[in-house]
Amino acid sequence: MLLVMSQATCPLLLLQSRLPTLLKALEPFFNAAATQFVLGQTVPLSLWLSLAPVVLGVSMASLTELSFSWKGFINAMISNISFTYRSIYSKKAMTDMDSTNVYAYISIIALVVCIPPALIIEGPQLMQYGLNDAIAKVGMTKFVSDLFLVGLFYHLYNQIATNTLERVAPLTHAVGNVLKRVFVIGFSIIIFGNKITTQTGIGTCIAIAGVALYSYIKAKIEEEKRAKAA
């Protein structure tokens, strides 16, 4: 469990409210703001506007109800800020080392930071109820093997995400991270047979169209930059 938590860099969204899902969809806006106001790199207005359908679509696809929770709101905002600065400063660190080494440092730091609160907050209940209930339900062998596979695949997911960040801009990386939620919904429909609502279907289409629009505008901007440089 601690390994998985460390790879997630201390996610704070283990809440009942659906509000954090909506706020997490705003991650590209946080990234664009940090890129422009922290790094001093101008983000064109057209690129700002192209983020709107991505956020709107993912929000529609992810939410079926909305209940407000200050705890959820605060933690979601902390998560957005944390992930934004992690992406930006990881990208800057990649000028001196490759993405694999950057990810190794992030994982070690996250593990050290996550262990104390995990043991203090979740430790007693985990040992008393969580582990015993899980083992009683599926058996020790399946529990251990599933825990290993979850940790392995989540590690690979984060490793690939960090390697991708080395090759794209932080803002593009944030857009891809948000679109990931749409693919999770799609796979849940295919693998688990979850029914899709009209709202989810419309939101998914809007999000995909938004990413296509963002990619097109981003490509045009890069093409213009290359033309000016030439």
C-alpha cells in the first residue's frame, strides 16, 4: 500500500465527495497559469481557450452528482497545485538528468513523506480491519499477488508518464493526464460492463474534441515558431 501511495505522490483525494473530480479536471488551467506566471513563458489566448472543452468534457463524463465538501475542495486544490509544480520542476530538472532518474528521486521523496501520515492516519484501521477483511475475502495468495500487480502497474504508469513529460511541454502533459480519465471511463465500460449515461457519452465526445483542438492549435503554434526561427 505504501509503495502504491508513494508512486501516486501522496494523492489526497480519498474522499466521498465527487467535487474533487471536477476540480482535478482544472489541472490544465493551473498548469497554463504556472507556465505563464511562474516560468514566464507566454501561453497564447487560443491555447487557453482550447482547454475549456477538455475541462468541460471530462467534468461531464466524470460526474453524475455534485456534493460540496470543504475537505474535498481544499485537498483537490492542493493536489492541483502539487501536480502542477511537480510537472514544471520535474521538466526543469530534466535538463541535468534523464526522466528515469527524476522519477526515482520523486518516488523516494514521496515514500519518505507518505509513510508517517499513512501509518498515523490509516495504520491502526488498516491493520485491524483492512488487511484482515481483504485476506478473509480473497485469500492471502490472491491478496498478495493483486497488491504486487497494482503496485507494479501503477509504477509503470507513473514511469511512462514521467518519460513522456521529458518529450512534451508540461501543459501538454497536463491535458493528457486529464484525458486519461476519459479512457478510464471507456475501459470500465468495456471490461466491467458499466453502463454509460447520455451525459457521460456527450462529455467524452467533448473532451476528445477538445484534445484534438488543443493538439491542432499547439501544432500550429510550434510550426509558426519554427518558421520564425528559420
